[in-house]
Amino acid sequence: MTAQFGYPEDREQRSAAQVRALEALLIEKGVIGSGTVDKVLGYFESEMTPVNGQKIVARAWTDPAFAQLLATDTPAAVAELDLPLGMAGAEGEHLAAVLNEPGVHNLVICTLCSCFPWPVLGLPPYWYKDPVFRARAAREPRAVLGELGVPLDPDTEVRVWDASGHSRWFVVPERPAGTDGMSEAELAALVTTESMIGVGLADAPTPA
Amino acid sequence: MSEPEPADFRLHPSCVTDLNRPRFDADWQRRAFGLAVALSEFGHYPWQDFQRELITAIGGWEETPVDARDRWEYYEHWVAALHQVVARHGMLEDGYVNPEDRDEHPEPVAEPASPAPAGGR
């Protein structure tokens, strides 16, 4: 932990006590059961992961018709894949894909808080919610991408998508070179979470 | 809105790693996350209600002058929003009725075989 992100112990303990007390009270009042939170977390941690996004991207790389549908009607395209989507109330609706292409790089941010496409990306990395990242990515996306090591041609247009309650954007990165003939499963393994936020590219294949 | 100068901008170490599963810095953050999602999933409030509280909590922090506010901690705002949404929906008050027990969703009349377990899920 760096000093910037470190967390004073007393605040930590206070927050932990508050959460413990609230959950205990809700259980005592019968609002939730004693295993409810664990059950929800278990589902989240096993099903709502970037693996879903990786499958979507790999299919888009191998099936132009799917990619077209993904760009125009993301929920309809995602529905074709039989993914363990669900928990619609918790941000599963309104998924919207934006596709990178030669000369266009997409970046997803959320200036308000944390409207993240959980079902396809899992939980957002810590820094995604940091106010400095949010503010700077909106103001100077090209500089931020440079600091993150994303190679950008000067002519490449950077499009910034601000997630909201109505649109939970995720990026379909460009298919890396040298991946002809790879299976969807092999391709999916190249799709990093960062590339689906737009702060990275898909991995290059490891030379055989 | 005040924000640090770009010179202060540093990225969290996790920015350069591929996170393949939800990750929290502490277990209480995970519990707070799970609580907010669980209450919404089981119909105690629409997710948007929680989100509104979260936006308000974060907005309040951002509008406070830098020297008058605590250091940024996302999940403190999450916990504040959680308390707000629980209070606004009266979930800890006597007489609060769980969504599945409310009359507004008429269901076929049937003899309950046994009392529903409290929050049994």
C-alpha cells in the first residue's frame, strides 16, 4: 500500500465495526438471513467475473455478425452466449459495448461513482474509483493512457465513455496480431480486464 | 470541486495487474459490498436508490475543501450510503415488512405450510 492509498487503522476499525453492527441488526430484525450476504458474495465472486467479458470479446473477434450485433444491441448479443448473467438489479442491465478499431481507442470511466459493468468485468479495480483517476481520465485521457503504457498513435482518436446508470460501457479491444487460427478459448485468455476498460490492450500471443 | 494537481497523480499498484476476481483491501469492504447488493437483490430497494446515496456521499466529499476533509476512502462512502438507504427505507424500524411478505404482490392464496423463516435465504 502506498501512502496515497493507505488507510488509518482507527478509521478502518470504525468502518469495520459499523458494517458488522449493521449486518447483525438486519439479521436480528429478520430483514436478511444469516447466510444471505455470503450467498450473494459467493455468487458474485464465482460468476460475475471478467471471464464473461473475455468470452464476449473472443466471440466478437471470431464472428463478425456477432460483433456487429454487439455494437448495436449489446444485451441481445450477450444473451446469445449463455453466460451466467443475472443480478440484473445490481447493474447487470444496460450493458453497452464499444469496439476499438484502427484509429479509434475507447476508454471507459465513471465520473459520478461506480457504475461498472460487473457482470462482464467483475468488480472494478481500486484505482478506477479514485477521484483523481476519474477527473484526469475525463480531462486528459491521452496523457493518462500514456502513463498507463498504452501505445497510442498520434492520429488515433480517443473516445471516453462515462458510465452511468443507463449505460455500462465496456471495451472490445482490437484482436492482437499473430492470432490467426487460435480457438475462442485461446483468444479469450488474451483479453485482460484492463483492455476491456480501455486502459490496456489485449495481450499478444506467446510465441509457440 | 477541488482536486490534487496532476503532479500528485499516482496510480494504484493494482492498475497494472489483471484482476480476475473481486478484490477488497479489507473484509469489511467486502461485507459492505455484499450487504448493499444483497438488500437490492432481494427487493428491499431498487439499486438506483443505493446508487443515488453513493453519488451524494461522494459528491459531498468532493465539494469539501481539501484541507477540511478526510483522505479519500471509497468504501467509507459506500458504508455511509448503505446506512442512508437502510434508514430511508425504514428497514430497521418496527413494522418493516420484507418485500416477499408485502400485499402489493398478490399471489395465489394458499395455506402456508409453516411460518416463513425470518429472512430465510
